[in-house]
Amino acid sequence: MYLISALLAFAQILPVDGNMAFGDGTSVRPGDVSSSTPHCPDSIFTGTAVVAIPHDHPNITFEGAFFITHGDSATRLDRWTEEVIRHPDSGLSPASRPFARTQSGVQIRFVTESPCVKVRFTEREGAAKTGLKAMKSPPSSLLDKESAPDMHKGAGFRIRVDGKTVAYADTTVFTFSTRGGIATTGIGESGQTGPESAKPEPERVGSNENGSVVPRMVEIALPSMHGVDFSGLKLQKGSGLHKGVQKSAPNIPNEPSRDAPQESAPNVIKEPTLNAPAAPVRRPVYVAIGNSITHGTGHQPASYDTWPFRLAEAMDWELVNLAVAGAHIGPAVADLLYGQRVDVITILKGFNDWMFGERSLLDTVARFEQLLRDIRLHQPEAQIFVITPLHTNRGSPAGAATFGLSDLRNSIATVVREHVEAGDRRIHLLDGCRLSDDTMLMDGIHLSAEGAERFAAQAEKEIRARKKSIRKRADEP
């Protein structure tokens, strides 16, 4: 498919300059904090003045991946299982399977008092690798200007401290300072040690009124279309990780049986421990199902710019993004939801079925109906929001489809209305064309970063309105 090829091309032709390089070739980009925030040279983490934190440390929280594998040297964060990836009803082709092994929407959280942190990821075997650099380069005249601290926004990793973005990184190994955020907790330890140049100043964030070091919550958003495994952290001497976010109960490991073909899979980490406790329990779990528009094509590798990520942040939901670029999304995708705790689901599919599909309209709609039935079977209480295909300026399909995109939109809407009429009061229809327009698109198909932000805002408005309606109906006798 030409969409997959285009994704690979983007990574090669849109470089970003202006990295701050350190001793081992790592780099980190300044986020929306003052340029006076001290940076952390790699020399801090040499010798004995370092605390190595393993990838499977119990105080590290992983969010956005249903299937978590702790291996000998790294933690693998999977949104899909290999069984479903290779299932004939998954809707994935050999070209799109690598994108199912990426980590769009996945975040890592931990609480530390260390002024500087070094993070290490490794390339995920068998996953797509479209690059970690931002899609757009800033003008060279801005590279040294302090007035543009967010000019590197769009790189693969986003680092936040206590809810404030402090840096972006476009390499798998990077170092950053935690002093840019605002401390939200007073717990901590005194007696911080480390290189003199890296000690927090008493009046800066990093110490409370009593002079004790204040731990802060660090959140790292992973790239959307460049697969990585998490290999661990390094902190400054005297620092550690604190319990910060409560973890949920383990997911149910058993999956519904399907007669999937037993193909050889890429090498995986030794002795996987699937379904490890991973996510906070205080927020609703939101699952996004879709193809490249939902996965993040148009603003890769920044999964934090995708519309589901923005929607989840606005609604204070925990996101699990199951979208895959280039996919048709078949009924087997519902198997990924078996035994999981899911509160909200969005389904945005159909464009690839029309643009590249070879099935009849009747068959395409039948597969959508089966997907919907299986999702409801596994998640009887979840609120499901079905979004019809978005606006596009493409007028004809590239494949052999004999129906129009408007025909598919109408058919999807009919299926949803039939479910409502049958008594399912937890399924809702959103008109994708009404929520989007040509100005949101970067290529006539995919949302730009700005377009994703605007679409997420429109979806949020519609979903909040539905929630009010749901509460109102619940109060009726």
C-alpha cells in the first residue's frame, strides 16, 4: 500500500536539527520550559554517582498497553498480541503488521527526586520504524532563540514533569532534567547527593520549604510509529523511585479461542509475563479502534498529537490505542478486549475498506456488524462511540470497491441505529463528516497535528453531550 510507503518516506525526508548532544550521542530537545532550566550532561551518569533502575522496577507504571512482557533485559509494551496480529480476520496485511507492534498512546510513569534522569529504550524487533524526528523542521533562524522553546515539538518522545512538558527527545537513549515542573507533593527524602552542578538550588523546584528534596511525577509518552522496548533508567546517586500511581488488578490472561494459523513470529523477549499490573485504576479506560487516522499518520512520530491522545487528556481517561496504520480492522480485533477493564470505546473505520478494499458493500458491512457484536460480547457495559468515516477530498477508490464512501457511511449508521433500536443504550453514532473538514487534513485523508487537535475537541463536545443524555435517561423512571 502506498500509505505504508509514504510513512517510511516521511521519516527520511523531514529531519530536524538543533539537538543538544551528549557524550554517547543521545539528545533531548527543550520543551515549553524556560531556557534557564539546567540540562543534564551525560557525564553525570558515569562512575559510581549513579543509581541503575531496572526496566521491571515495581514503582514504574505502564499505561496504554494491554499486554506487558518483562524480559531479561527489557520490558515489551504491546497493544496487540501476536495471535491476533496474524489472525486472518484481524484486517492486517503483512505490510501493516509491523505497525501493530508499535506503542502509539503508551506512556511510562514514575516518581523520583533525581534532578537528572537518563532513559534507555531499544528498537522493538518486528515493529515499524518510521523515525523519531519531528515531521517538520523549524527555520534555522529559530534554532538559537529562547522565544521558541517548543520548536522541537513533534519528536518521538514527550517528557512531562508534574503535568508540565519539559522536553522532547528523538533518540532511544536520552537524558533530561526534572526541575522544570511544579512540585505537587511534599513527600521526599533529605540528604540528596550527586555532582555539584546537578544539585537543585534551594529556591527552585526540587526542594520544599524545609530543604528536603521533593519527588516529582515523570510521564514519558512513547512514539506512535517507531517500535521500542523499555530498557531502564539511571538516576543520580542518592535518588530512587517512589510509589506514585496505584496499579490495577492483573488482566485476565485467557483469550477466546479462534483457529488462528500458527505462523512463526518474530523473536520475543525470553519468558514473557503477559498481563502484568500496569494501569492506574482511578480513571476510565478508553480504547480507540481504527486505522492510520487514529494511529497517527500525518503527525508521526508524536503519539501525543493523535486525536485519541488529545481526547483522553481532555476527558481524563486512560488511553489504549489499538489503531493500526494500513489496517482494515477485522472482527478478530475484538479479541484484544476480552477480559480487559474498558469503559469507553471509539471506532473510526471504513476509509481503507473503501479506498483499498476488494469486498462488496454487503460483505464489508457484515464484517463491521460482526466486529460490533464481538466487542459488545466482551465489553457489555462499555460506552461505544461509532464514528463514520471522516471528510476526505478523495473522490474515487484506489482499489476495486464498487460502492461509494457515502454508501459505507450510511450503512455504518444504519447498523448502529439497529443496535440502538434493539435496546443497546450504550452505543452512540457520531457523524465523522460533520466533525471534520478539509482544513483539518494534511493530504486529503489524514489529520494534521492541528487537525487532530480540532477533531478531538469536536469529538469531546459530542461525547460530553451524550454523557449528559445518558445521565438524564438513567434518572428517568
